Amino acid sequence: MKILHVDYERLRSYGSNRSSWAEKMKYGFIRNEHYVRSFSDRDVAAFEAPFGIRELGKKAANKRFLEVVESNDPDLVVIGHSDIITVESLRLVRQRRPECVLIHCNCDPLFVPDNSKRIAAFAEVVDAVFVTTGLRDLKRFAGLGARLYYIPNPVEPSIEILDNSVKADSELPIDLLFCSNATKFTKRLEMVKGIKDAVDGELNFKTYGSFGEAPVWGRDYDLALAKTKMALNLNRQEGDHWYTSDRMSQLGGNGVLQFAHSSGDFADYVPPETLVYFDDQEDLIHKILEFHNDDAKRQDWAARAREFFHAELNSSLYSRYIIEATLAQPFSHDYVWARNINPDGSDK
């Protein structure tokens, strides 16, 4: 297929940011022998705007998007986290290219109001919507027109290249890691502070982006991961079905043992003794100390998680699934996250 992929590629950051889930998806499409053209909507808006002010370039970016569709004649248009490309532009693609399939892929949480509004708006015009939240919570968008699918956060073997599970704790100076500078829609730093107080003097707990520690991005984030034994996979809010940030794939794919809240229900498709689930702060502190003091157990669980993530949640399978679900084709693989649905999105 010929695919036009619309997402923010951060061209103006000049490599300072880490690769994104959207980039991993593109690599997966290419590995599955699809031709992919990219359209970085926010960068185009800035490039086309007076003085580089992105907000002033939205109209021009939509015009350029339609030009790219016209000149490339894609079979599939994938819209990512776009707040630039409008529903009206997608309707024009529908009118001008009725044979072109449109989908929206989204890895942001539903508890962010603007994101839920974005999904609802795109669901009225695209053929299918793929979100990193389980179908139990996605059903709020049922009936808007698009078929609904869950997608995990993928591992990309050319990016998740570490294997900290084979390293002894003496080789990993960071005992516990939590990286974040997001403070909206969350109280998770209260828990992080409680953990810091509880393990102070016993663990080297790095909290880049919080409590006075500068955030790390791109290469510096990768360097921090390379030194890390265990990490917290804390979402801004917990409880949404199968929702997690892309920390899960970054940690799991690099052999870093991770702690995740039990309310996400990942045990539905992630094997046992891979992720360490906790119920509350006290339970989490107990399990952190347990694995800190039993390095063989830490290595065993992290190795099992890494093997699973690379085997079953890799970008090639992820992207193949998106294509097959988009076209409602029979699934060519037993996708662990899709065992409860048919290719057309209906429940089994």
C-alpha cells in the first residue's frame, strides 16, 4: 500500500527528542513492504507561517496536506496526534479520493479532555480509530462512524537495543527511575515523593523532571536507561483499561524491570512474572524493596518481559495489525491484545 502518515516529526528539534511511537509505526509499515510518505503537520504549519508562528500557519498546512494527497494518491492516510489537520480537510479527501482509506491513531489518554474531543471529531470522518486504551473505555466513541480498536505501545528493535536484564546490579548505578515533567491531570508526584522518602538512603532513586532534577530527553534519556535497574511506569491517572504511556515499551523492551498499577488489567494479555503490579503506595514500596534485594529475581522477570515485548509487541506486528484491522482482513497472527475481537472490530 501507499501510505501518507500525518504526525508531528519534530523536525525543528534537530534530534534532541527521542523517537516516538509514530516513528516506530512507520518503521513497521516499511518492514511490511508498504511505501510511506510523511507529512509533519506542525512543522509545515510553522514553516508556512509568518515569523514561524505555528498558529498562523494552520490554514496553509491544510492546503499543503491536500496538495500532498493530490500529488501522491495514497491508498491509506494515517492521522496521528494532529491538532492542525481539520475534519473539513479529511472530508475533502473523502470527496476527492473516495477509494482512499482514512484512519486515526492515538496514544494519548482519554482523561485529557482535548484528546477525547479530538478522537470523537476524527471518528466521525475516518474509517477506523486505534487508541492505546482498551475497548471497555473506548466504547464511549461507539456509533460515531468509525470502527474502534485497541493498540499497544510498540517496541522497535532498532531503538530498544538495551538488555539490562543480563546486567548485575553492580553494573546499573540507578536502582530506580521515574522520568516525567507533566503535571496536568495528575497527582502522581505525591506517590513518588512518598517513595523517595521511604527508600532514601537505601536506593539511588532518580526522578528526572521532578523534585529539582532536570528532565532528560533523547540521547540523555537513553543514557539514563542504560544505567537503570528498575523503573516506575506511573500514568498521570490510573484505571483506564489497558492504558499506559509509551514508558511500558521503552522499559520492557530494554530489560528494565517496571512497576505498573494493577488497575490497568495488563495481566489480561501480558504473561505473569514480567510486569510487577501494585495496588497502592505501600504495596509498591514493599515490592520495590523486594526486587532491589533479590537481583536474580529482578533479572528473571525483566528478561521474561523483554522477550515478550520484542516477540509480541514489536513494531512489525503492530503495524501489520493496523493494516489488517483497517481493511477488516483475517488476522495473520495471534495478536495477544486482539484475542477478544474480530478483524472488523466486533466482539468475539
